[in-house]
Amino acid sequence: MTPTGPLTAVRTPPRRREVLISGASIAGSALAFWLNRYGYAVTVVEKAAALRGGGYPIDVRGTALEVVRRMGILPRLRDAHVDLRRLTFLDAEGGTVASVGPHALAGSVAGRDLEVRRGDLTEALYGAVRDDVEVLFDDCVDSLDQSDHGVDVTFRRGGRRTFDMVFGADGLHSRTRELVFGPEEQYHRYLGYCFAGFTMRNTLGLSHEVTMWNTPGRAAALYAVGDSDEVHALLTFARPQAPTSFGAFGDPGAQRDLVAATFADAGWEVPGMLAALRDADDLFVDVVSQIRMPRWSSGRVALVGDAAYAPSFLTGQGSSLALVGAYMLAAALADRDAEAGFAAYEHGTRGFVTLNQDQIGEGDAILFPTTARGLERRNDMLRGLSGTTVPATEGRPAHSALTLPPPRQGQLG
């Protein structure tokens, strides 16, 4: 049959690049959102059977606020904002040292920065992306094999697939980092403290507040998110060397024994906290540490969030760095291949990450002094902050040092 008009070329749409993200928490879900926006076919694998709800409150500050605004979830997070009203510090006998407003101490700004339960943030992020990407719960990456054509991934439950790129968003003790970059010990920087966190009954009737007891090198805190019958308990203590029994993979019995021995002679409500710790079914213990890496990518694999640059909870910036890092990584890959995109990601993000990590030095946590003299200096500082408010225009260079590039357009075929 002879055509009667000019032939019209049919353009085949470019193939969607297929990527795998290991980890469905903050960094992973945020990265999935933005990569999907840029035309990627995204699969997320999460070792937990479902998203974890609740959890300790976390901060979203500075540059990270713009990330969640661009994602469209800022109104939901404002609704979930924890209305923390005061922090009360106690001495060894349980007497009040000072009571301060949370913004005066944290350097945050009332009405702008957010504090939400970790579960509320992860649920908001997951809700923004769950209908657009593939999510595999109760599974994880078992092995990775890179080649010119992609990354061959074997999953713990037995599946095997090939992806164009793989991203490790699987936290401080990242399996992806171990597989591609080597043992965690190469990048782990211990900051001189250990902690145990759990929930317990609110026997003191605390409401919208944190109460913290201190002696040199030891702290016990109770955090009442609202008017709940439960509070978050945190026991923190200094040790020059990280104990071998502590950490995410240590023996739970040995961990409980070490905490109990460390606080055996403590006053205030600590004996009750130790009793609750023995029976807690949500106990989480670890050392306070950072991850410092010379590079965040290798071949077709890159890391984001705590897997690449955990700053420690002492900075209050872990979640914010995860959100900002996910945005910057996806933007760098919007119209670049892996090699160029990963280079752009590090170039645009590393200075911001380092600035925030450098807010904390080894044994230098302002709330947890290790000497009597240091504790008295801290208490004098707290007394000076009592009644202080932070104006909305006050600068926060570490929180807001990075200006986000605008969302990018296009995708490589």
C-alpha cells in the first residue's frame, strides 16, 4: 500500500531508568519521591515488615523545611508538630537548676522549625510516594554485583533483579555501605557517649516537656510529647572507649546490665527508669557516633542520609540532613548519568553536611558534660537562658547554610 502523505516518524519514549533504594525511612522515602518525579522507575526494599510508627521526636529545621514544603507535606507535619513547652534541668539531688524554652536552647525558631515524632515524618513521606513506586517490605539486599550493564542484586528472600543504580538509605549500620565500601569501622567515629532509649509509664504527670537529671558524665531524661500516659526515657553516659557489648547488634542482656551498673547509685527517678528498662520491649541502645566517608558513591551505587553521613543525635540534624541529601542527590541525577550525577551530589552537598557534623566534637556534648567543672559551666549557661526567646530573624548558619537548587527537569534516556 502506497502512503498518500509524508511519513511521520514515531519517536520511542526513553526507557525509564530502574533504581533500587535500600531503606524506606526518611532518606529512602524522600529520595524515592524525587527520583519518581524525575521519571525513574523506583523500587524500595525495607527489611522491616511495615513502617515503624511513633518513636522519639525529631527536628526538621532550616533548609530541610524547604524540602518538605516542595514535597507538599509541610501542612501535615505542622499538624503533627510536638508542642514542647519547656526543658527542666535537675542536679544530682533532683533540685531544679534551670527551666528554659526549647527554642532558646536548640537555636530553633518558634512557629517555623518543626519537631515531630519520627513515625509521623516517615508516614508523611511514605504517603507521598507509596502509590507511585514499588515497595518491598520484609526483605533486604543480600548481595550486589556491579557491571557495565547495571547492578545485579540478590535479595535476602531469594529474588534477583538488575537495576541501573542502587542507593543505600539504610541507616547508621548500613548493609549497602558494608557491601560496597567495606566494614563500618573504617568510617565510624565514636563520640564518647552511649545511650539507651525506651518508653515507660508517665508516673510524674509530665506534659509537653523534657526533664533531665545530670551528674558528670551521666544524664537521665524523660520526654513527655503531650499528655500521654507514657514518656520517652533516655539514659546517656560517657565512656572513653565504646563498650563491645553496646550497639545495635550487641547482646540485650549485657546492654541492660551495663546501663544498670552505670546508673546504680543514681538518684531522682533513675531507679524507676532502670526497672522499666529491664522490661521495655522497645529498648534501643547504641553508641553516639558519626559516619565520615571520603566519598559517598562507587560505580553505580551511592549512599544518602545516615548511611553516608550520620551526624549523631547530639546535632539534632540527622533527619534534616537526610531530607536535604535526598533532594540534592535526586536533583543531581535528574538529567545526568550516574558518574556525573554522583559527582554533582557530593560537590553540592558535602560542605553543608560537614558544617553540621562539625557542630559536635568528641566528648563535647553541651548537654552532657563529663566533668564537675563542665557541668557547672553548663548550668550557668542554662540559668542565663531562662526566660530567653529566640527572634524569628536570628540566623542559623549550620541549619540553613545550603540554598536548594530549583527542581530540575528531564531525564536521560
